[in-house]
Amino acid sequence: MHQNIQKIYDIANKPSRKILGLMSGTSLDGLDIALCEIENAGKETKVKLLHATTALYDNAFRAKLLPLFSTQLVSLEQLCLVHPWLGLQHAQMINKVLAQWGIASKEIDLIASHGQTIYHAPKSLQANDEFGSATLQIGEADHIATHTGIITISDFRQKHIAAGGEGAPLAVYGDYLMFADKFENRLLLNIGGIANFTYLAANASMNQVISSDTGPGNTIMDAYMREHFKESFDKDGAIAKQGNINNDLLKALKANSFFNLKLPKTVGPELFNLAYLKDAQVASSTLLIDKADVLATLNRFTAETIVDAIKLDSQIVELDAMYISGGGLHNTILFQHLVELMPSIKVVSFSALGMDPDAKEAVLFALLANEAVAGTALQIGASSTKNPTTMGKISFPN
């Protein structure tokens, strides 16, 4: 037996595993790194977050990714070059962080790498009947495994699609296993580049869980900030706070058939981008309004489409609390809009559940890696696959 096959077997049979979860989202702000200690698997899973940090991307780093990001025309050579380069960069970030934490690589059982999504094409939003849903993440896991010396599980979304899903949202698995409650009707909202939620009715079974994308989170706001303010995001919603919501533009932004699709559904910056904004401005004759007004309107657009999506699903009949994670949590104006739009429930940070909201998605992928080696095939919620499945590909360090 190959030594790494034996090692996987041994890891799977340990009472607990130390797994390093990695997440780089559509906001392109950095690599979230979460070291988790995970006991058991499936419904018996227990997760302890030991360390968490974000290795920030600088402008030069981001500039290598942006030409490949959510655009139909890219340089094939650049894509070929950046794919392994990004894996190597992530490996170097991991090695640096482990050294800062005083942890040797041999103490880590597995790395769970989400990679960087550069294109997401669900069946519902692409016109070619010959093809099904598709998604593509870069950041070659073989380079991560080789340069850290740690077995790496990656490319989780491909199996989800192969098994009949859309490749997203995958948060539903960890959300249910870690945060379902017997007494509280919870909505777990993540506002990254795209916003998505998981609804966990009190004492819900696996097949009762609802999970879906809602539309834009920060993606259009971040792109607008990069283009007009040379900043990667609107920190604390400071510029949006200076502006006024333009109702004509808001109405035009919401006039897209995506928002009428039944849940569950997925989407990406391939739809919600600066071109989408410009089309809405042309349609509403708002091309010349103040830039702060544009950001104020985009901010409200994100909030309203999140709430509209929640209200769209007739199965969400009772809701006690909304717990928010992702970069959008730190946008104070966006948070205020959500509180205003959901006055009858508790709207709070995900930290109220005892989890660092900025580490949550990295933790969720660590959990998927744990299921890949120590668990069983899962089928959770309406956004899941046609049959129970296990996600992730294994890369050995040697």
C-alpha cells in the first residue's frame, strides 16, 4: 500500500483531526485560514476553532487575478500560469502562518482548499442547452500539498455538480451539522461577493434545510470602489453613508429575471458586475448621479434583494434570528438596512453563535474535508445533489 493511502486511512480512524480550512471568496480580499480540531463526522461532528487569520492580498496580487475573474474572454496562457502560481502562493501563506502560530506542518492532518472561483455558470443562467451547470476554481492543490507537505483536499464544487447540484451553496453542509438548533428558527446569512443564506427551522431534519444565493453581496460595490476610488471596498460603508438612495436606479437594478427564479438558485459576478450597473443606470437615466449616491443605492440593493429572497420562499414561515457573516457584516450601512428590513427578528453577528464570522467559510470547508475522509455521503437541503455525495479531491505531498 502506498504510504499516503495508509496515512489517509490512519487519519480517517483518528478520534479527531486537525484540518486547515482555506477560503478565498469573490471579494478577492485575501485568503482566510482557519485551523480546526474536528471530532467524529456527520451529525456527531464537533468543531473547535483553534486559530484563524486572513492573509491579505495586496493590489499587485489582486491584479494577477482580476483579468481572469468572471469574464468570458481571458488569456489562456495567463490562466495556465496563474493556476499553479496561486497554489504556490497559498502554500507559502500557509507555511508563514503556521510558523507564526508555532505549529509544525506534521501536526496538521489535512488542508481543505476551496481555491479561487473565477467563473460560475449555473444552468439557469446560461443559454446553451447542450451544457449543464459549471464552475471553475483555480489554485492548484498539488502545489499546496507539495510545498506544505500536507495532504490537501480541494475542488469540492465539481463533485456537487457531477452529482446533480449547481456547485453552490456548499455552506449548507456545515451550517446544518454545526448550527442547527432544536428551539430556534435560524437564518445564517453570509455576505461575501455574493450573498447566500441557510435557513434552519427549529429541530429541522436534513431534507428540510433551505439554502440559496440571493444575489449580489459586496461584488458590485467592491468593483465600483476599485474603479472610482482605487480602494478594494467601502470600509464601514463610509462613502455609502454620505450618499442618498436613488429609487429610480434601485428599481432598475432589481428588474432582472434572476430575482424571480425559485429558490434554491446560484449566481456570481458573471451577472452582477459593473456592466450590470451601467445597464441599470442607462435604463434609469442615472449615469450622472453622484458616486456616493450610486454606492448608497447599491448598498440598499444588496439588502433588499437578500430580504426579498427570504420572503420568496414560502417554506420560511417562522424566523427568530438572522446571524450574519462575511465581509458585508462590517459594512455598517448594509447591516442597518437589514435590521430595518427585518424588524421582527434578532439580527446579529455570527459571533453570537460562538464562531468568528470572518473564519466561518474556511471552517465549513475544513468540515467538508473531514467528511471526505472520515464521514459518509451527505444530502442536505433542497439545494443539494440528487443523491448523497462526498466532495473533494485528494492531493498527496509526495
